[in-house]
Amino acid sequence: MKRAGGWMGGHDTPVQARLYTTYQGQRADLTGWKDAAPTSAGTTEFSSVDWDLRGRRFDDGTWLCIQFSSTNDAPCAEIHR
């Protein structure tokens, strides 16, 4: 995996995001909070953020999750090797 990122609809207020992993019931913060960039595509406004993950290795079954500061949702993706 080289990059990970996410986006959130709207950009009325400053948004931050961070990545964390969950493996065998243990949560570990992968990054600190990072400012999301307000972006527009036509009439759609969103905040986007991404990270360079080159050189990092994730075990099979690890969940990689993104947490935004303005919501309780934290979408995740499972790593398959």
C-alpha cells in the first residue's frame, strides 16, 4: 500500500483527520491529526486528506481506519495479504 486517504462532504468548518489501525482487538494510532483540504469539483464541496504510507507494513487481518474530527463515523478497510 502506498497511500491512504478519505474525504468528507462539505467544508464549512475546518476538518481534521487521522488514521489508526485495529489488529486482534488492539487499536493503535498510525498518524496524528492532519488538516483536511477544502476542495470543490463542480458544485460539490468536500474536505480531503491523504497520507503517504510507503515503507509501512500491515499484517493480514489488520483494519485501517480513518477518523474525522467532525463526526463519530470511522470507516475502515481490512487488509488482505
